[in-house]
Amino acid sequence: MYRWQQAEGKRHALEGPFPPRPDESFVALCGAEVTVACSDVPQLGGHWFDPTCAECNAVWLSRV
Ligand SMILES: [Zn+2]
């Protein structure tokens, strides 16, 4: 399944059964490898204020 995850200043999409945890990196649908910070995890008090990654959004729309 696909999910959104904020990391390194953008909200990227990824494919996987679980959301990445802080300090984990993942390869987004756009091809970028990014690392998740605590401030990127809502359960840890983070807020998803960063803009959606346009490339991830395009791939998401083409696959869903
Ligand atoms: Zn992306």
C-alpha cells in the first residue's frame, strides 16, 4: 500500500506496510532517499506543514 510521509522538508509518498520511524530513511515514489525526523511523526508531536512533493503526487495519481 501507499502512504504519505513527511521527511526533509516535503511530504513524500512511499510504498510499504508500515510508516517509517524517526531516523529511518526510505526511498520515496519520486526516487529521493530521505530520512524521517521526530518532527515528521505526528504521534511524536510533529506537524505535517511541509508541501506535498509534486513528483510523488504525480506517481501516486498514476498508480492509484
Ligand atoms: Zn517525493
